[in-house]
Amino acid sequence: MIQIFGTNKSFDCKAAQRFFKERRIPFQFIDLREKGMSPGEFASVVASISKTKGGRAAAIESMIDTSSKDYASISYLDDSEKESKLFENQAQLLKVPVCRNGKTEATVGMDTDAWKTWS
């Protein structure tokens, strides 16, 4: 089953839900303001994105919402600190929607091309 992590106010999250709903693909929506990703879920998303982005540091960088008002709190940190700061502040700093297909596939942001291969 597809998991969509995001916020109820995000238009991209609503669009992701609509994408899967229109294709009758079952999904579970998790509001990051109520319940964040577990350490295991976060690690599997980072590992999956690392495969496509060419490494862990690049994956973490691509997961950060640079338009967030809280971006300044993470932009100056070095790579090792960014991952823990991102995990601790998922609702504020994570680019949404984060979509997981099992434990091996994940996307950050709108990625309909990848999602089409999941159905």
C-alpha cells in the first residue's frame, strides 16, 4: 500500500491523494503535524531517495523544503546534522508529499512519473 506523508493544507499533498484515488490505488495519508515518520520509515525513505540522487547527502538535501520559513534553521548545518534536524522537524522542513511504495521505493515532492510505475 502507498503511504503519503504530508500536511492537510498542502495543495501538492491533495494532488497526490487525488492522483492515487483517480487510479483506484489504495493509499494511507499520514499528517506530519499529527504523527511524523518513525525512524525506520525515515531511514527507508532516505535510502530509497539516495539510490536516485546519488548518495545520502544529496538525498537529504533534496528532501529539504527550501521555501519553508524554517529553512534558515537547517541551511547552515553540515550534512551530518541536517539529517537529524530534518527528522526532528518533519512537518516544518520536509518537502511534501513524501510517498512510499513499500520499503524500497519513495519520492519527495510531486513525482507523477514515478507514481505511474507503481500502479
